Amino acid sequence: MKKENKNKKQVSVSILKKRWRKFKTIKRGYYSFLIIIFLYLISFILPLFIGRSALIVKYNDKLYFPIFTYHAASDFSQNIPGEANYRLLKKQFKDENGGNWVLLPLYPYGPNENLLDETESNPPHSPSLQHILGTDTSCRDVFARLAYGFNVSISFALSVTFFAFLIGVIIGALQGFFGGIVDIVLHRLIEIWATLPILYVIIIVSSLLVPNFFLLCLIMTLFSWVGITFYIRGEFYREKSKDYVSAAVAMGAPNRKLIFSHILPNSLTPIISFAPFAIVGNIASLVSLDFLGFGLPPPTPSWGQLIQQGMTNIEYWWLVAFPLTVQFLTLIAIVFIGEAVREAFDPKVYSRLR
């Protein structure tokens, strides 16, 4: 009876859960993962915390929500062209003391907002209580641009990594599974494609078209899939020679089921292990392109553009120190995640066949 009770208490744990538990034991990787995920999710609602548009405006007993709707300055009796200036409006309502009020974000400056009208000296301005990380050469708040640039950088890296890995997995799977003439032809084509210089391609495209987020993602994806192809090809060659694949073939499983149900799940370790490091590389690529002037067009919030301003005006230390610090902390956190994932997915520790 005791043996039966012991057997009942033993619950089968999937290989994925074992790897997740192992990942959680690697503290610096696990906490870095939580921090990056939290900051990335917050970056999608940044206008609630960092931005020039007011959250709520009460004017003449009516409520307005400028964060969702554009309002001209004339809507609130401001004698300025264009959109209302809600910081000035808040001060105006406070002086009038007429029951009107403005609720601003915690940090009431936008990433693309030019602040020349609110300062008497020439930009850039050093860090202060008003602008905690200073302003850039165009008198835009550095902290706001760094915060919004985080979302741009991570979104770019995730998009390029996902689609590049998707293409690489498809082509690598075809090579490794079918082999023979299919492998030879695709391998020769990949070698030819890999010789194209990506920087020259981007320079040519930038001279013909105005680069934007989606165009840069497309170009980087077209040149980033080659590396993962070789790993998936090797994994498929290794896995398809094993007994469980032979058993599935003997049972009459079609190629589609062999690839997606049997071989591919056992070939995902390189993808998961290399993904964080690919994200690091793609963030660095975007920063480099922005620094060289071939990346995202102004006034898109960009770490590389801030660094370029700082290197051009080296005496303004905050334009170099703060963007590089933010980039370094982001990349080192992702590297920690990558190291933890690689250790958690080490086949010497846990294998799907054990």
C-alpha cells in the first residue's frame, strides 16, 4: 500500500516545465526577463505617464480627453497656433481659479515636442529638475525620447528576430528533411544570398526611399535568416535518423506530420537559445544604422540619433552618457536572459528523449 501511495504522488512533469523551473533558478536571467517584459508592456501605454497631451481637461463644466482626441488651442481659448499646450493651460487655469483643471501625465513632455518656446537659452540643456536627463540639440526632452525609443528598439528587434527565424526554420527544415538535390540547390542559393553586403543595400534603399520602421524590418529580415538555417538543417539531419522518426515512417505518418509533430519540436533548442542573442544583435544594428543616418527618419525617438548628436557635440556629455547607459543596461539584461535560457535548454541536463 505504501508503494502504491508513493506512485500516486509522483506526477509526470513535461520537459518544458522542467526547463522553465531550471530557468527560474537562474536568478539574474529570470529577474532580467521579468524586468524587460514589464518595461516593454509599460512602453505601450507610455502616453499615460510620459507625454505632452493631457489625460483629462475640465473646461466650462465639460470633460475632455486629449490623450485620445486632438484639440486645437482655440478649443480652450489659447491664443497659440496648432494643438493646445496643456502645461500652459494648467498654469492658466490655476491662475484663473475658475473651477477648470488639467490632469497631466507624471512627466509632461513628449518625445517629439520642440521646447524652444519655453526656454530662453539655446539647446541642448543639461539635466535639471524640469528635464531630468536634459534636452537634445533640437530642444526635445532626452528622457522622453529614451523611454519611447525603448519600445521602438525592442519592437524592431522582436519583429526582425521572429520573421528571420521563421524563414530560417522553413528553409532549414526543407534542407534537412529532404536532403539530396533539394539541400544542394538551396545551400548554393543561400551562399550566394549571404555574400550580399547588407550595409550597401540599406544605403542604396535609403537613397531611393525614405526608410521607415517596416521597411527597415523587411531589409533586416531578408539578411538575418541565413544563420539559423544552418542550425535547423543540422538538427533535422540529426533527428530524422533517430528511431522515433523511423517508427513514425513505418506507421505511415505523412511528411507534414513528421516535420511538424515529430522532428521540429525536438529541433527548437537552437531557436530558443539563440533568440535572445539575435535580439541583442538586432537592437545594436538599429542603433548603428540610426547613428550612421541610415535608420529611422527623424523625429522618430531613437537611441542611435541621440548618440550621434552627442558624438558630434562631445561637450554635451548627457547626450552620450544616458543613451549608452540605457542601451548597455537593456542589452546586458537580454544577454542574462539568453545565458539562462541556454543553460535551461542544455540537452545534457534535460532531453526530450529521457
